[in-house]
Amino acid sequence: MTGDERPDRPATVTAINGAPRGESADRAEGDGPGGALRHLTVEDLATPAYLVNHKFQIEWANAPALERLFGRPEGLPRSIEESSLFSLLLASPVVRKADGLPELLQFHLAIAKKRASKTYLFLSNPNLESREAELLGQLYDRVAPIGAHRMTSEVEVNLAPRGEAEGWHKLYATFFREGIFFTVAPEERDQESFLTWLSRRDVVIRDLLRVRRPYVTPLAVLVADLQSSMRICAELPPEQYFELINSIWTTMQPYLRKYYATYGKHAGDGMLYYFLPQPDSNYLMNAVRCAFEMQAAMHQVNRDWRRRKNWLTTLHLNIGLDQGEEWFGTFEGPTFIEFTALGDSINRAARLSDFARDGSIWVTKPMLSRLTEEERGEIRYGIRQQLADGTETVVPEMYSRIANLVDLEDPKHQKLNDIATLAAAELFDIDGVER
């Protein structure tokens, strides 16, 4: 609603720091039209702002949000698992006293409802008091979910303590693939420039990725490499080789988005993606299903290029999968920001993709073992063995150490020594993915 529709409150949105009406809440913005907001960054915001991931854990919050909304001037908890949005909101002395507490929770719950079940909400906020849990459950049932297709949503909330002079604030939620960015708008005279800045999604998300803190998280890693890429590069004209690689990446993007994959930097022309925990799906199963869909999509890329080039080369995308609990964050360069996970799971997945041949998918035993029995029941996996007569047979539901599957004395396999004792299996098929 606008100020004209709410005559019982001031038309101007008061900044959460209590600046007098008509006085800028952010003096650094300048007096000209829009002022320095034309060059605004998330660090410049003088009103609360915070980034929430799709598990509704706070990954970053500015000082105004910590001090004036969450009541935590000392900062966020060190562990991402202790940074649940709803736990921190309900623990805040500011929010608990606010007259608009139900509306504030409803706004966040409407966004969460499209992405998280009520059961998940309670499991991820285990320390709520019974009254708080009951309130959260009642509000969850009452709200209509806000769809993920919405770019921005807004609500007005009275954050003043009950019984005191009203303090209305306009809250915005802006949706990105990487998370949801909540902001409290500055005063009315600065809102046009603020909203213009907020609409520059590439600028905003770049800022957020730059400032958000690294954290330890469970994740799955997928590494995919084009088999015989050096030979193919030598055979094709340069412009056609780049076209081939770009066509592979373009073909795979819908499946990577479908399963919430996050791009990581690969040393060559292959692919490295991370799968982080999600409220509505198993991130490990997301990685497995994505790998199968990429494998199926690669068959079409191969057919298209064989018709085009009339060559005998078969294009294969070899995939390695692993999981672990790693530090996850970003590195910033002069013109780019890239996601990075620090840990052995990336190296193991990369080595498995080196080991895989002819478009196969290989997964580590620890990753497959972390799936539920029902999930593993959807997957056909095992190893291939050479019989004495030279024929090959498949041994289902079996793992093997890499050292038992390849001659590590062969110079071309020397880099596999890193995973010589790693137990792994080949993934053959999965329910629900057309082959």
C-alpha cells in the first residue's frame, strides 16, 4: 500500500535508525538527484540489508541489520548452520518487541513457503521456544507463497515497539539464483535512486558475492571433461573448436540450473560445478541426476556435430562426482568473481573425470553411500570387469579401488595415483531420466 492508502501513518518511510523525517538516512548519498546512490554498493547501505541462501540461512548482513534488526552488533554466528533467518529474527530484542512482528514473519515465510516445507522449517530452527514454533507454524499455514519467478517483492512493516509511535519501514526482497537479498528502503526522497540501483541485478549480485563470508558447508562436486579434447582441438579450426565447447556449455546450462548447480572455475575447458544443500531436495541426488541428464544431452551434441562434420569422431563428456564438507567462498579479481571450494573433494572429482572413459559417470563410494536406501534404489551402478576370455561383464552394486581398475605404472595414468586407493563405482542408469 502507498502512503495515500494508509492515512493513519506518516507518508514518509522512516529509516530504521530513527533519522528525523525529511533528513537523509544516509548522508553519504549526497544532495543531488540520486546523489552517490548512482555509485552505491551494498557496503554503502545505511539501512538494514542481508543475504539469505535457499536454506534460509543468513550469509551476509550489514552493520545496520546486525545492530538495528537482529540485535547482534557482535556479528552473525560463526557457523552457517546456526544462522537460520527465523531463529535470528525471533531471538532479536528489536523484532520481538515490534508491533509488526507477525507481518515481518509473514513476509519472510511467504518467500520461504515456495522453497521449504513446514517440516524443514522446524528442523532447521530446533531451538525455537514452543510459543515461537506455534506462531511460525500458524503464519506458515496462513500465507500464500511468493513464486520464485518474482524478481522483487515488497511489504510495509511497523517495527516500532507495541504502544509507541509508529515506525513504518518498506522491506524489499530481490531474488537471485544465489539467494534472496532483503533490504530496508532508505527515506522516500532517495527511494527512486535506490530502486534503480536495486534493479541493476548484475551489479547487486556481484557486490553481494564479493562481501558474503566464506563458510564450511556440505556439498557435492561435479567435474566434466571432453574426452580427447587436445586431439579434437588439433583437428578442428580454432573458431569451430570454440564453437563446439560453447555449444556443449550452452546445452548443459538448463540441466545445471534445474538442479541448482553453482559454477566453479575449471583449469581447462571442462566444467566444474558445486551442488549445495537445498531445502526441498537432496543436493547429492541433484548432482547425480544432473550428471545423467548431461550425459543424455551429450548424445545429441555428438549427433549434431557428426552430421555437420561428417567425421568418425565420437564426442564424450566424462564425469566425476564426489562430496565433502568444505570451505565455500568466492575469489575476486579485477573483472570477475568466482566460486571456490577448498578441499579434497574437488581434486577427487577431477581425477575421477580423468579416469572415466567414453562418456561414463563415476562416483565415489562415500558419496553414493550418503544417499538414502530409497535413492540408491533408483540408480543402477557397479563396475565392469574383464573376464579371462577377454569379454566384459558388469558386476552390479559393487565398488572397486581405482588401483584395481587401471595400470598406474602406465605413464598416462600417473596422475591417478592421487586416487589409487579411492573406492568408486560407475553409474549406469537412473529412474526418471530419459536415455
